[in-house]
Amino acid sequence: MNWDDTAPPTDTDADGRLVGAAADGEDQAVEAALRPKSLAEFVGQERVREQLDLVLKAARQRGATADHVLLSGAPGLGKTTLSMIIAAEMEAPIRITSGPAIQHAGDLAAILSSLQEGEVLFLDEIHRMSRPAEEMLYMAMEDFRVDVIVGKGPGATAIPLELPPFTLVGATTRAGLLPPPLRDRFGFTAHMEFYEPGELERVIHRSADLLDVTIDPDGAAEIAGRSRGTPRISNRLLRRVRDYAQVKADGAITRDIAAAALKVYEVDKRGLDRLDRAVLAALLKLFGGGPVGLSTLSVAVGEERETVEEVAEPFLVREGLLARTPRGRVATPAAWAHLGLVPPQGAGPGGNGQQDLFGA
């Protein structure tokens, strides 16, 4: 297995939030030890696992390399883990890089020309690759060949370079940004879904066994319910609860211990943290539930506009606590209930709580 010196970056760098989906250095180190090594060990994503198992078994029976694979979905759902499992199932080495690291066609040509036959190339955040490299990748994926341009201007010549058969595994958090010619060259495309609480409980129990942590079913359920449907967050919360149990109790994790620990870390029962609740509180208490513009809302919570839009809002929208409308951000009745507040008449996505608040 080949590893690049640096881990592939993601669209949003790790922000230090306990419930953030981006991986920081500690996450990457722990995940390497917790990652399943085969499809049989991989928890969740049943449909993707079944389809991928057929693709890999068929390729092994033919004695051929597997088709190129595109994995899409939110950060922390297991795209990198699946790429490593693909390599393990095909008994092939894997090389890991990322779209932002490939800024020139020459960067990609250097990687492709050094691949071994059957090797798996994992390209994280493939949608962020430069356009010249992207166009070179078309021919490499389809014909296992690239044209290396030597010289400049009228005297430039293209030297064809044959490549050994390889499997490209592309991962993206924004499949819509991939151009159709690139998407069409993947033989198998899978979308990773958020996990159900029961699946996350299985992830937590497996990780607890590997970390030598004692946890009962209720404790695992408490952590799973606050994990935003993301295994990476489950594992991170488990480690923080483990620390609390070690210092404040006998080391065993129960529901009460998990709840007390996550209260210390300001992660509530729905997985909201300080930033999420600050956005909701500003929207409800200062603006009567909205509608309010994003810039105004970000100033009210003392955060950058991009932080509110890209870090806090996606989960609040997915949880049905906030709605984006042409007139601005609007709180839903569930948001008022979650913070224990009574909405003014007409508040909600279809109303105008802000006008009611100021008596207009």
C-alpha cells in the first residue's frame, strides 16, 4: 500500500468542531486503526456494499482490473475506507492523492506513468482537479494512454504514453460539479447515504472493542443519536466520552455517562453544538424566526458568512430546523420546539415572524 506524504484535503478544512465532518490530524490517525479491512467488516451502506461486491467479484473471476469507481457523499461516510477495501479485495496496492494536489496535467502524468498494473488510484475531491489534468484523465481512464506534450508553440509534439490497466476510485462531496464526460467514464457510481442510528450503534460497538472501551447498548445509542448520521463523528464522540468516563467514572460508558460527557462538550440530543444553537437562537430571538439575510444572521452570531452557510446551515436544513427561502433564512416550528420557545403567530417557512415581532 502506497501513501502520499500528506493527507488529501477536503473542501472545508477541519474546523475544530466536535461534530464537524472534516477530519483533523487526530481523526486521521485513529481512523487508520479503526477502518474495516473488507466489505464483510464494513458497517452500513448495504446497497453500495452489495453492488460493489458484485463488481469486484466479477473482476476477480475474469482476472481483470475492476471498473473505475466514483463514490459521492458527505464527508465522514466512508469513501476513503471503501477505496482501501477495493484495493484489499483486489489484492492490489493503492496510491492516494487529491484533486487540489493536481494543478497541472504534468502532475497527473507523473502519477499515472508510475502506476503498476492493477493498482488502485484513489483521487479524493476529484471535482477540484484542474481542467487540463481532467482532460488528460479522460483518455487515461478510457484507453489507458496519455499524450505527453513536449515543447511549446508550433514546435510542440505529443508523445503517446501507454499505461498499465489500473482502477481509478474517485471521491467527491459535490458530484454535481463533475463534468458529464468524466462521470460517464466511471463504470460504477455509488452515492453514500447518512447512517441510521442503529447502524451507528454497530459502528460504535466495533470501535469500542478496538479501543478496549467498555460500553453498554444504551451508552452506544446515546452517542449514536448525537452523531449526525456520520461514523466519523460517532468515533470522535466515543473518544471524548471515553475520556470523561475514565476521569469521572470507572471507565465504563453508560447512557448517563454519555449524556453527561456530551453535555460538557455542548453536543445536545440532536447533535447540535454551540454554533448551531447560536444560529438558531439569533434567528428566533433577534429576528422572530425570519426571514433574515445570511449576512445579517452571520453578524448576529459573530461568525463569517461562509462559516454559517457552509458549516452550520447544511445540518440545520437537513434536520428540518431551518429553511432557505428567496427572502432569507427562516426557522421552522421544530426549531422553536427544540429551543423551548413559543413561536409568534405566522412564524415558519410560510409566515413572516419578523413582521409579527415588530408589530408590522
